[in-house]
Amino acid sequence: MSENRWVPLESNPEGFNGWASKAGLITAFDQFGDIYGLDNELLDILPQPVKAVILLFPLTKEFKQKRDARYAEKLEKLGEGHIDPTIIWIKQTIGNACGTIALLHALANSPVELEPMSPIAEFIDECKSKTPLERAKLLETTILFRNIHAEIAKTGQTAPPENLNVDLHFSCFVEAPDASTRTSESGEYPNRLIELDGTRDGPMDHGPVADFLKDVAKVVKEDYMGCMESLKFTMMYLGPPVED
């Protein structure tokens, strides 16, 4: 990771909506909102369809080891070859940019409405033909996104930390086609639950999707909350605005 370091974002729907709106998301159709709990009753009240989930969690050395070992076991059971090549994954090379990268992962890999020729629409279009590291370089040189990030970081509910070495990290979950079934003669194309974290080696496959939101909740419970004793978890969804 480069020496370039940004001020971290809060897990705050208002801030993420402000970021996305400034870049070109049409928030009349889709917005970020809080997920208040992982029980089915709390998940069922969220507006559907939920298109992406962003998780903030404590990223410690001990947890990394547990998570990596658990995912290796999962991948051995699931098998490889399910990650669709059209997924846009950005390698994180900027310190504390994980919030912006999670937001970009959500918007780039979800069926959301963007303003034509907007900065985010053009960024996503340019990313399609680039490698993950080239996308990272594109983010590094997109001054507008850096400025939006800095502006949103200042408007959080708490003052930006003086020490930028924070241990909280954002990851994103999306639903994507199964690469292994694109040529299926049955015409059925079951989707996969994909996690996008810029600090990993690439997209992570968590298996077939039955109910996207509840499948994400299961992964968070088992692979995150089940591996540490911490209350520093927050989650946001990307989906339709809540009706008044």
C-alpha cells in the first residue's frame, strides 16, 4: 500500500449518499441505509431489492489469520471458477480509502441508475478494461473522488481521528453471475454471493445466493462476528429509498 493516506470515512448512510450523489448516483432510485440487526425480522423491513451491503468491522492481525483460514476452507468446499470476469474489483493502494472503495464496489457491481456521463459513470466505464491495479491507479489520480472523500470525511458525526492508523475496515457484498454456468444449456443462471475487499487478493466467493440479504447476514455472523469478540460492527445496504 502506498504512503498516500486519506482520512477515514464513517459508516454513515448520509455521508455515503452524499458521496454517491456528488459523483452521479441518482438517489431518487437507490440510496444507502442502515441495517439495524441481522435477525430476519429486522432484515425483512428493509426496502427491496437490496443490491449491495457494506460492512464495517475491526481488522486486527489475529482476525485476518482466522478469516483467511476460514475462507481457505470454504473455497476448498465451493471449488474455484465461479468468479465472473465482469466483476469490477479495485485493489486498495491508498490508506483509509476502504470506505470509498467499498462504495465504488457497490455502485460498479449493482444495477443502479447513474447520471449519464457523470464522474462515477465514466470511472466505472473506464475500469471495465483495466486490471485491479490499474483501477487503483485510476482512483489515485481521480482528484474529484479524493476531494469528495475528504469533504465527506469532514462532515461525519464525529471529529476525524488525529491518528490515521485506524483498525476499522470496510468491505462490500454484491450478487453476481456464476461464471461456471454462463454456458449452461438449461438457461438457469444462479448467482453467487461475492465479497469485494480491496486489501484481499481478489473477489471472494461465498457460494450460491438463495436470499441475498440473509445470505450476507449468515456470512457476517459466521465469518466475522463468530471470529472475534467485538461490538464494532456496522452495516449499510444499497437499495430503494424508504417510503415516507
